[in-house]
Amino acid sequence: MLKEEISEIVGFELEDPRVQAVTVTEVRVSDNLRDARVFVMVEGNEQEIQTALVALRHAAPYVRKQVGFALNLRHAPEIHFVRDTVEEKGARVDQLLNEIEREWQTQGTTEDSPERKE
């Protein structure tokens, strides 16, 4: 519920143009329910990503207050926006695997025999 509510607030209530390309991917709440790490993906270059994170961190108290009202929480968790880099890391792994595959194919075509000698 927390993820859905934060997504709604960030996507529809924040009128800051710096956060238009933000997607909430995950929310992790601490064991004592006092802190929530909100993982976000931001489209754009590095400068746009950093600008969006600054804007989100500035809006965190507002988001916290709105979450408390919407979910009828007595104590809403402190909101901490964090950049989600899983997709970026996955793309890098894909790139490396493609490079390895191309190297294998290149090595296979340079050998005299179609079968590999060991």
C-alpha cells in the first residue's frame, strides 16, 4: 500500500517538472516502521537524475504528510528517496555478455577447423 500511495503522490500531486520522469520501483520499511527507503528510477542523463533526486528529497516531508493522511497512519515513516540502479546494472551485464559472445564468434571464425582442438 505504501508503494502505491507514494507512486500516486509523486506521479500526480508533485507539480515539480524535475520529477516527471520518476518511477517508484520499491519501498522498504525499517523493522520499527520509522523509516522508508523509496527506490526510484529516473529517465534522463546523469544531471537530470541528480536534479530529480534533489527535488524528491526536498519534497519528502510533503510526501510523508500525504502518506500519513491517505493511509490514516498515526506516525508516517520518514521518507528517504534512493536511486534504483538495478536496471542500469542489468543493462551493463547484458552489454558484457554480448561482448563476450562476439569475441567467441570472432575466435571461432579465425580458427582453421570448424571443431575446436583441445
